[in-house]
Amino acid sequence: MSLKYILPVLAASQAVFAASDCGDTKIKTQSDADGINSCSTVKGDVKIDESYSGTLQLSGVEKITGGLICSGGANVSSISADSLTTVGKAFDLEGLTTLTLLDFPQLDSVGSINWEALPKLQSLSFAKGVTKAGDVSIANTGLNDLNGITLKTVGTFSIQNNRDLRTININNLQNATDLISFSGNYDTLEVDLPNLGTGTNMTFQNISSVSLPSLEKLTGQLGFWGTKFETFSAPNLTQTGDLVFKDNSELSNISMPVLKTVDGGFTIARDDKLSAISLPALQRVNGAIDFSGTFNKLSLGALKDVEGSFNMQSTRGNFSCDDLRKLKNDNVIKGNFKCDATNANPTTSKGGSGTSSSDSSSETSSGAAFMTGANVPVVGLAALFGALAQLL
Ligand SMILES: *[C@@H]1O[C@H](CO)[C@@H](O)[C@H](O)[C@H]1NC(C)=O
Ligand SMILES: *[C@@H]1O[C@H](CO)[C@@H](O)[C@H](O)[C@H]1NC(C)=O
Ligand SMILES: *[C@@H]1O[C@H](CO)[C@@H](O)[C@H](O)[C@H]1NC(C)=O
Ligand SMILES: *[C@@H]1O[C@H](CO)[C@@H](O)[C@H](O)[C@H]1NC(C)=O
Ligand SMILES: *[C@@H]1O[C@H](CO)[C@@H](O)[C@H](O)[C@H]1NC(C)=O
Ligand SMILES: *[C@@H]1O[C@H](CO)[C@@H](O)[C@H](O)[C@H]1NC(C)=O
Ligand SMILES: *[C@@H]1O[C@H](CO)[C@@H](O)[C@H](O)[C@H]1NC(C)=O
């Protein structure tokens, strides 16, 4: 038979083969991956078997309607997909402990990302950049940055315990519809979300800088624990849910010049370098105001309504508790009132220590409340231990 006849036969058999094989696919060897090269769309999941060893190339596939998944593939050293633009569902990689390369030059859209325990993965080769993803969770990887993740909107964005993660700049991100949280990453992680305008909850631990110049409104909690930045500036923020600054050892300046409403409680505690608290536009706090520490100046000139209790304690406050008591008498403050401007051991409303140096033996009761209350960052186990450690 001449070549002229072989070719159409081959092509036809390949077409049949392709059509029948473009569904759920399990990849144990490179030849399994080669088997779907002619499928531009895989209608189903692509699962990489945990026994896979070495480099893996998915060529030709442009779209996977299901997930791209590998769990426990300890010997998978790289995954490349030269044409893949879309993963419809989960892009889940877990326990690929020797993976050093993810090369997805065309990838733009994924249902969700869940990467966990990829300690050798230091960077992403995502030339085009992922602009669309539902929830993103990245934990315990070796990533140094998140270049290649260029999301415009995201649901949950959870970045935990990536010990080498030094910078995160997501220039495109404008809207986050669920919890954004960072904890336990490289201890001088810098987070830049220059265009983020709205979000729900955001919690930050173990970061050294954060930039949120465009942030206008959060419907949920904004919380900072154990950070290392000196200034927190949110020039455009007008409204948040619960607002918490706790154990931020370098924080000396909180600048929120247009913050008007805290739709929850507002806590400041154990921020030892914070010497002035000035919230010139703050009118309404729907929960309690609970500030304790070593601050000297306090300015809450616009306050009109505090639905919860009011606790103000400092070691060296140059503010008048009598003036503040007028707010209670005028019914601006609806709940219990406590004020002590010069208390050697200032405490939070729950009795926890207001400074990191003073005795915190009475912290246990506040500990329980802290862990069950709305101001618990919903983060990984390590962060939970971090939070527990703070209470001891
Ligand atoms: C990885 O390779 C090692 C050495 O060949 C082998 O012992 C181990 O079982 C492999 N792991 C997996 C998950 O297949
Ligand atoms: C943010 O996303 C939510 C959900 O997709 C949408 O309802 C809301 O309008 C968006 N807000 C902005 C400012 O884009
Ligand atoms: C801050 O808000 C003002 C007024 O709404 C707006 O003109 C400005 O662009 C905002 N700044 C940023 C960085 O988003
Ligand atoms: C978001 O913040 C609100 C309070 O502002 C809190 O009640 C809720 O539990 C938080 N949700 C998450 C997922 O952290
Ligand atoms: C993260 O911050 C917490 C305090 O919020 C601290 O206890 C913990 O040691 C920090 N972790 C790292 C890795 O720096
Ligand atoms: C606090 O930070 C803001 C914003 O960066 C700045 O404008 C202001 O001057 C700072 N205040 C002090 C007392 O350093
Ligand atoms: C306390 O504040 C007043 C102005 O409110 C100022 O005149 C005075 O010098 C301050 N005292 C100290 C010790 O800072």
C-alpha cells in the first residue's frame, strides 16, 4: 500500500480515536497524554495519576471542561500545556513535592485554583496570565511571587504559609466577592492591590506592607494581626464591617481620613508604637469601640453613634475621659462606658492586655471570645496556632 492510502486511513482512525477519547482522561504516562493531543476540547476531567513520574506535556489541548487534577504525584517534575487556555472546573494540585515547573503560556481562565504542598515550585510560567478564577487557594508552596495570576475578580483568595512568598501585586484586581486572607507567608510579604475597590472580608497576618489605595468599601471584616508595617493608609475607604488592628508591632500611623462607618466592632490593641489615633470622619460604629494601648493622642471628632460599648484605655493618654463621658451622657455611646487615660496596665473590654509588654494573665476569657467572635481570621491551621500563640 502506498503512503497515499495510509495517510487518510490514519487520519480517519485518529479522528475516531480522538472523538471517543476526548472525555475523562487519566494520565499515567506521557503516552496517555499524547493520546489526547488531537483533542482541542476535553469534555471531562484530566487526572494525573499519583504514580506519574518526570515531565508531562499536554500538547494541542485548548480547553478542559472539567478539572485538571493531581493529588499525591510526588514524582511529577513538571507540567506543561502549550495550548491550554481554559480549565472549566478545579485546577487542583496537591502534594506534588518535586514539581518545579508549571508552564501554561496560554492559560487565561480557570474554575478555581487549589494548590497545596508544592514546596519546589518557585514561580509560574503563565505568560498570558490567569485573569478569571473563582476561588483561589495557594498554601505551602515555594512560590516567590504570584506573577501569572492577574485576576480581575476573585471569590475567596487565600494565600497561606508560602514561606518564600515576598511580593504579591495583583494590578488588575478590582472586586473581590469573598474572603481575602494572607497569613504565614514570608515574614516581610508585601501586598499590593492597587485597583481593588470593593471586597467583603480581608484579613492580613505576617505581612510587611500593604497598599490598598483604591479601596472604598468592604462589606465584611478588615483585620490586621502581627503585621510589620509602620503606616496603614486607606485614603478612600469609607465603610467596613468589623475593623481590627492587633499586635502590629511597628504600626505607628493609621490613616483613614474618610472612614465614616464601621458596620461592626472596632478594635485596636497591642499596637505598641501607635501614639496617635485620629479618625476625623468616623461617625458611626455599629458595634463596640475597644481601643487599648500606649497612644497619647485621640481624636474622634465626628462621632455620632456607637451602638455597642466603649472602652478606651491607655498608659499615657493625653485625652480627656470627661469629654468622652459627655458622649455617653448625650447617648452617642449606647453601651457601657469605660475610660482610663493613664492606666499602667490598659486592657481590652474583655480583659486582655492592651500592650504587648504588660501582664496578660487575664487574657483567657478574652481568648475564648476572640476565637469564636467575628474577628477570627478564617485561615489555615498554622495561622490559627499563630492566633492562639498571640493569646498566650
Ligand atoms: C516516586 O519515586 C520513588 C522512587 O522511584 C518511589 O519509591 C515512590 O513510590 C514514587 N512515588 C509515587 C507517589 O509514585
Ligand atoms: C463585584 O462582583 C459582584 C459579584 O460578581 C457584583 O455583584 C458587583 O457588582 C461587583 N462590583 C463591582 C464594583 O464591580
Ligand atoms: C479615590 O476617590 C476619589 C473620589 O471618589 C477618586 O477620584 C479617586 O480616583 C480615588 N483614588 C483611587 C486611587 O482610587
Ligand atoms: C466577615 O466579616 C464579618 C463581620 O464583619 C463576620 O461576621 C464574618 O464571619 C466574616 N466572614 C469570614 C469568612 O471571615
Ligand atoms: C505570624 O504572626 C503571628 C502573630 O499574628 C505570630 O505569632 C507568628 O509567629 C507569625 N508567623 C511567622 C511565620 O512570622
Ligand atoms: C500618616 O500617614 C499618612 C498617609 O501616608 C500621611 O499623610 C500622614 O502625614 C502620616 N501621619 C503622621 C503623623 O506621620
Ligand atoms: C496635651 O494636649 C494638649 C492639647 O490638647 C497640649 O496643649 C498639651 O501640651 C499636651 N500635653 C502633653 C503632655 O502632650
